[in-house]
Amino acid sequence: MFFHSWLFACFFLVFYPVYWFSRRSTRRDIWLFLCSYIFYGAGSYFISAGDFRQRSTWTALLVALIFYSTLVDYYCVRRMARTSRRRRWLAVSLVNNLGMLGLFKYAAFVVHNTNSILGLFHFGFELTAPSLILPIGISFYTFQSMSYTIDFYRGQVDEEPDFIRFAAFVSLFPQLVAGPIERASELLPQLRREPTVTWDDIAWGGSLFLVGLFKKVALANYFASYADRIYNNPSAYESPALIMATIAFAWQIYFDFSGYTDMARGVGRAMGIRLMLNFRHPYLATGLSDFWSRWHISLSTWFRDYVYIPLGGNRHGPWMLYRNLFLTMVISGIWHGANWTYVIWGILHGGGACLLRSLEHSTWYRQKFPTLLKQLMVFAFVCFAWIFFRAADVADALTVVRGICRGGWQDPGFPLLGWALLAAVWSYEWLCESRYRTIVAAGWFNLLLAAGMILYLIVMPGGGDQAFIYFQF
């Protein structure tokens, strides 16, 4: 169920009045839980293939899967709270969550690569890959639920005694399928107390939703139409078109993902729930570490707290620091999908973070090197890594890289409107972090901006009804 669809509009028109009038009672948690599962079931149904019966069966199984995951983690924490064998129950939670991810997300990938190795040695038989649909949002809700069990084990969060409330925390529909990945210590306390929904919350929620809608429909889908055309047949294009397609994809994935989280935060704000900021002008970053403090913040901090620091962080000397940093980025790449392109993407970011760390922390780089050049260098590196993230496979990615390196000139055919949009969004983001940022915060400026976005959405054609990119993760 897409936020930018009429189906969601109808869903929310039914959900919100009941939520509003039940917000002072325990019925609110039941209603939130039921509607979140309806939302997830509808989304699962529309991504399934086959006839009505097949899609309905898969939908029921995928809904049962999130319920099962929730039940296991709830029970594990209950047991941890009542026994001295806490580590055993933490292990059950981790094995269950990671096992689900492994089965649904990576089993076919592992079988395919195992068959390739068997073929090299002429073993004469092949393993059969399981025919499974990737549940939407499984990487998000398993990480969110898993953080609850880990934080309880560490003594950083209290046990949630109410199963319905915990199930609502895991499945909260605004951020269920594409984040932000919320921590139990931040979200559960909000669900325990009566939400204070003011007209200011509703206004802010509406404006956030409008910004997210504009990012998705007017920007992400528009840039996708160009990037998809080039990347679907990269060997047919030369360097200028391949460069512009990569830049277009960089902005596409940013506006697609940040647009979703803006809409999620807007819906949450209208419900009296504050979801965390997930993006902070990442393409204005002046270093790779700065980029990851601005991009997909909920995931980067999750990997910091549950992978990088447990590996040792920066506590055991520079070589261990570089090892931990590199492994964390590679694991982040693997998290994104079962494809060697994501592994290479993680290796590129891990290698880049290790190689540039000393430079980025030097006084000369921070104080003497021009800010604009730093931003352009980081953007160029991130775009290069996006080639492997976007390409269908490693062969296509290498075709793009070779095509860019060949040089030459050919009109990339990038539309004039695309250039205007790029100039506008980059100027706006620069304004947000410049000494003139008070203009952006002014009421009159935001009213003009909202009117301009609404007018654009009405007048200009959209770029198609495309699914959010991160639904596949």
C-alpha cells in the first residue's frame, strides 16, 4: 500500500477518526495493531504474484511471519526477565531473526552460488533454490524487534508487558516497510502514554507528508524515468549519458527513500508520535563519515551500536578500528540485498572510509580545504558506488564504469526540466545549511514553497506509479 495512493487515503480516513477518539483508552493499541496488520497485509498482497487465491495465501503467510517474529521476541524478553540464563534467550532471538532474513533474503543467492561452484568441479548435480517471496520490510521489522531484545539484555530498556502494545511497536504502519528503524527506548514510551495530538502536530504532519509526496512523485519518479532508460541498456550509451544517469539515480534514491520517511514522519506526527529524522542533506557531506551521519541515520546508527561497537569499535588500536569499520560497511552492503553488486557497494564504502579517515580528521582538510571541493569529492565517490547499487548485476556495473572511462561526447539527452530540478534542490539544500538558513525557517517562505509544490503536482505530469526502492529490502 503506497502512501501516494488512493487506497492509503481511504485507509487513513477510516483509521484516523477511530484512533483519535480511542487515544485515551487501551482500545487505541488494539486498533493500531489491527490497522498496522491490515496495512502490511494489503502491501504484501499487491507485491505477490499469481491469481487471487495464490496472492491471498502468500499474504496470510507473510502476515503470520511478522506475528511469529513478534511473538518470539516478546517471549524471549519475558524469559530473560525471569531467568539467569539471559544469554540463551538472547541467542534464540538473534538466531530466529537472522535465520528468517537468511531464509527469505539470501537462501536463493547462496544456492545459486553454491551451484556455480559445484559446476566448476563437475559434481553433476544442483541444489534446488527455495521459491519464496521476499516479505516487504523484513529487514526493517526484524532489526527493530531485534534491537528491543538486545537493549533489554544490556539493561537499556524496560520489558514491555503488554503483547498488543509490543506488536504495535514492531508493526507500526507508518514506518513498518521502509523505516526509519525505531528503537524501543524511543518508541515504546510514546505508545505507553496517551498521545497529545495538537493542531500544530496535524499541520506539521501535513506539511511533512506534502514534502515527502513531492519528493516521491515529482522528483524521484521523474529522475527514475531517465536513470532506468540508461541503466536498462548501458552498453547502448556513452559517457555523458551514463554519468547523468548515475547522478539521476543518486537523486532518485535519495528523494525516493527520504520522501517515504518524510511521509512516515508526517503520518506519525499527526498521530502524536515522533519518528526519528532519517536524512539530513547527505549530498552536502564533506567526508564519507559525515555522509553516513546524514544518510539513512536510523540504519547507520543501528550498525554502529549493534555491529561496529560490539566488534570493538575504536578501542583496540588503529588496525582493529579499520577492520571493524570495513566489516561494518560490508555487512551493511549485504543487508541491502542478495547480490554481489551490494557486496561491492559495501566494500567500496568500507574501503573508502578506511582510506580517507585520517585525511578527513586532519586539521588541514577540515579547516583549509574548500568546502565546495570536499562536497563535490564526496558526491563523486558516492555516485561511483551507486553504480554498483543500481546495476542489475556486476557485468552491467562494469559496463557502466568502462563506458564512463572511455570518455567522448554525445548529447546525454537529459531534459531541461531535469537540470532545473537539480539546480533547485541543490540550491535549497545549500540554503538550509548556509548562513541564510533563517530564510528557510520563515513562515512566508514555507507557505510559498508549499504552494509551489502543490501547483507543480497539479500541473506537471508524474514520473509513473513506481514502488519505493527500499520496499525490496
